[in-house]
Amino acid sequence: MQTHKLWTKDFIFASLINFFLIIVMYLLMVTIGPFAADRFQANAGTAGLVSGSYIIGALMARFIAGPLVERIGNKKVLVAGTLLYVVSGATYFLAFNLPLLLLIRFIHGMGMGVGSTATGSIVARVLPPDRRGEGIGYYSLSGVLGAALGPFLGILLAKHLPFSMLFLFCTILALASFVLAITIKADEDLDSVHSQKEKESFSVWSFMEKNALPIGIVTLFVAIAYGGVLSFIMFYAEEVNLVTASSFFFLVYAITVLLSRPFTGKLLDLKGGNIVVMPALFLFAGGLVLLSESSTGAMLLGAGVLIGLGFGNFQSSAQALSVKVADPHKMGLATSTFFIFLDFGVGFGPYILGSLVPHVGYDGIFKLLAGVVLFAVLLYVALYGVREHRERNTA
């Protein structure tokens, strides 16, 4: 039986680049608000805008990066994205006023959006098709680890070092991603996809892959729920006097994903998306309900386990399915389509949910989000699950 190699140099380097990009993103997410308040006396709303402008930049870049990957290739886009990440990251030292800081955050987010879209496309292309679910599962662990380590490092560094040293640390990580990007040779391993690609008229599908749209719509609703967890977990923990336990919430989440994702990735390749995605969504909904009822640290951390099994495995599975259903020459576009919906849900969902907090409370928000996830189950069945079931039964 032929063995298809998974851990190639390009795969490892793309995963490392994504890891560095995500660490910097989350490190600054938890520290840039306090920096804006300390340096420019920004209020809470303005500090939130400073933090969120990064997500807006990343989202805008997704629309550009997907088509660029298909036109000029993965490596050129990756090098451009990581170079933009280095340059914009270095300009935090020059943020002399609030409007300039907002602009820097927006451009920095664009670098992240371009770079991570390219790494996702590279990984999708270099993985053997019969191990794509497993491989994307491993690749997305780089994001999970970055998201867990970034806030921890940010809080730690901010307590003991001036902000200038924190920005320097982020710039060094960005520079490391740029150096790795130069050494990747993904495009040289591709066939002549770009030259064979037919000329298409300009339309919305120039920016999105229509075959990945059903999974993207499901991802949007699931991402709104996870964005609510990210945004409100600390406020809720203070309300129910579980601050100490909450500091370990995302660590437990990350460990759960680390332990489970290798198995769920293989299962996705062998049995298809239904057997992974639907249980993951039910576990996510259950985790949100448990979170809303948490009165002890054990309950809160138990919710972290369920959410890790749920959202953590849904995210990698949905990304793999987005690529699986795409036309072969549109893997980059499919990757950007997936992240557009993911970023939009995580980035903008909390703004909508925030207006409901005074009326239903944080526990009510988490119960509401459990309902949103259950609605996403119905959407998944209608938009993708039934079709996959039919195809597997007739194969």
C-alpha cells in the first residue's frame, strides 16, 4: 500500500508561519486596548475599536488574497503578506496618535489575512487528497496553540516589560514568518493549474468559491457562537466569581483540541464530514449550556472540554470540507471563503450580542448561542449533510 507523505517541509513551514501569525494576533488582542488607554487615554469603546480594526483588516484582505493566490501563486502572496506583517508590525513604534494606531492595526490585520490565506492554500495543495482532513487538522493546531499561547504571553510580557519591548517581540516573530515564507517552494510542486485555468468574467465568484459557500454559511453561525465565548467569558467569570478557573479555560480548550484532533482528522478522511461535524456541533451546544450554568470551576473547565471537542474539531473539519468540495484550481479561493465567514462571525458577532447582554445576561447569551449552534446543525444537514450521505451511499 502506498504511503502518502504528510510532514513535508512546506507543510511544516506553513504551519509554523501560521503559528507565528496567530501568536502575534492574539498577543496584541489582549494588550493593544490597555496600550491605547495608557498612551492616548482611550475609553473602553475606543479601545475595543482599536482591537477590532485588526479583524476588519484581516476580513477585507481575505477578499483580495483568495483571487491573488489563484492568479499569481501561493508563494508570492505569502511572501507579500508576511512582509506586510513585518513592516506594519514595526510601525507600532511610530503610533503617535489614535487615528494612526487604528490605521496600523487595520494594515497589520491585512497582513495577517493575506498570510494566513496563503498558508491555508499551500497546506491544502501539498497534502495528499486521501489525508487532507488529517493534515488540515494538524495544520489548524498551529492556530489553536497560537490562540492559547498568545494571550498568555501578552499578559505576561505586559506585566513585566514596556509596550515597546512587546512590539519588538511581535516584530521578531513576524520576521521569522517572513524568512520561512521565502524558503517555501509550494508553487514549484504544483502542476500547471494557473495556465490551464479558464478566463472567467468578473463577478462575486471572483472573490469566493461558490462550492464552499454552504460550509461557509454554517461556519458563520458557529463562529458567532465562538466569538461570544471569546468576548464574554471573562465578564461572565467575574460575575459568577470564577476568575481563577477562567484563566485556565482556553488552556483546557487547547489541550482538548490537541488530544482529539488527530483522531477526528483521520475519521473525517475515512468516513466523511457527517460523522465528525454533527457530533462536534452537538458537543459545542452542550458546552455552551454547561457554561451558562457554571457555578464551580470544574463546571467551567468541563465546558472548556466540550467546547474544545465541539468548536475546535468543527473548525478544522469545516476548513477541510471547504477545500474538498472546491474545484482543484480554486483551493486558495475556497480557503479564503472559509476564513471570510469565520472572521466575520468571530469579529462582528459580539457587537450584535453585546446589545442583548443587558436584557438576558451573560448566562442567557450562552444559552442563546447554544440555540444558534443547534440551528447551524439544521443548516449543515440541509446544505451539505444530506448530499454527502446520499453520495456515500451510492458510491
